[in-house]
Amino acid sequence: QVQLVESGGGLVQAGGSLRLSCAASGRTFSAYGMHWFRQTPGKEREFVAGISPSAGSTNYADSVKGRFTISRDNAKNTVYLRMDSLKPEDTAVYFCAARAFAASWPLALDDYDYWGQGTQVTVSS
């Protein structure tokens, strides 16, 4: 069993930055592909970024490419999402998700093994 706990969300002005963290319990974190998703009310959860278990591969949604950076520290069982040049349309609840041996590209939502509870990011204009 793996538990995922996101943190780092908050209120920021447009153009600002935030770094989200997703801390995982368990001893097999390094075997999991880790992905970030986001969701706004009334919309489907959408893929933001993904990273392979060894961090050798990353993947980003077009809407965040060049502004967001995903990384991981397997020694700390944590995956990060650095968000720069934030826009009001980045406002959402951000979730991390884990799938054993997954690569960096997104999967169907039901294919993930574990999800975090989410952290709110609000970007004011």
C-alpha cells in the first residue's frame, strides 16, 4: 500500500511560482511512474506532467510545457512539480498519481494504482 500526500499549493499572483510536493509512503517508490494531474469544477481531470521511475523520462501537457518542471527524489520518496510563470488558467486542484513501472506519458485515470488527496492552486490575475 502506498499513500500519497500533496503539499505546497496556495494563492499566487499571475507570473509567480509555486512548488508542489507529493510525498509517498512505502519502500518501493522508485518503482513507480509518478504523474501530476489537475482538475477544475465541472471538468475532467487532466494530465499535467509525468516522470518515469528512474527520472530518465519526463512528459508534459502542451499547456504547461516550458513553464512547469517535474522532478523526483527517490531517496526522499517525493515527486515535485515546479510551476513558473503561472497563469489564472492554471488554477485547479492538483493531484499526484502513481502507477508501478509506468513511463512518463499519461494513462487512463482508472489505470493508476494510487492517488493523492489533492492540493489547491489558485492564481489571481
